[in-house]
Amino acid sequence: DCLLVLGYDLIHQGENLDKIKHLLLPNPQSASLQYYGALMNDDTIGTRIRDVTRRAKERNINVRWTQEFISLSMMFIDREGRSPRVHIEFAMPHLTKNQRPSITIKKGYHAKTYQDLANAYDRIWEGAHVPNDEEIRQPAVG
């Protein structure tokens, strides 16, 4: 399961995509994402989210859009396996990809924190919107 700011590199690299079952992305038309894009001088962010959505769906990954931009990425690894962990990257405005701090939380060492994050992810997932084909094809606003 992933909650990503954009997911462009992940989808285009194509590695381990068969392990991703759920992908949460910000809604390309949300005001908060447009604001983030403006701060980052990125007027293509909405178009790229639509591209990532389309490519993920082609690989049978369930995609949902969350209404508001969340300035972090979370990737759950081995969630149902023997070594569950979550990798978090902080995508603050004005930080380039190479400047973003990140941490990994292992369930075996920090069970409550891990579970709190998993529960938060699940709540966001449940409230998120499944984009239809027309929405994915729409041009970006702004």
C-alpha cells in the first residue's frame, strides 16, 4: 500500500510494481495540490498524477485520489508478512526530492506507531475517491 505525493518515479521505473495493491494519490484538481505545485514551480503536477493513475490502473493497481494534498509519502512494505514496516518521506514545499528527509518504522520495534500509521492510511483510503476514466483524461487545471 502506498500514499504518494506523485509516484512518477515509482511508476516509470516499474520495479516491484506487482507488490503494490493500493495507491493513494492527491486529487489533481485539489486546491492544496495546485498550491503545492505553484510553490514547487511545477505546473505539470496534475498531468503527471493522471499519467501515474493511468499507468497504475494498467498494472491492476487499485488507485484512489484523496481530496487534499498530504505532504508526505508512505510506503508499507511486507504489511501482511513477517517484517512489516513503513517508509515515510516528507515532501515539504521548497524541498527538492533529494532534500526530503525520510524514516522507516518497523512494526517489530514500534508496534503502536506502525499500527497508528496503518490505521490512518486505511482511513484516508476509505474516504478517497476512485477516479473514473474521464477524470483521468481531463487536462490539469491551472
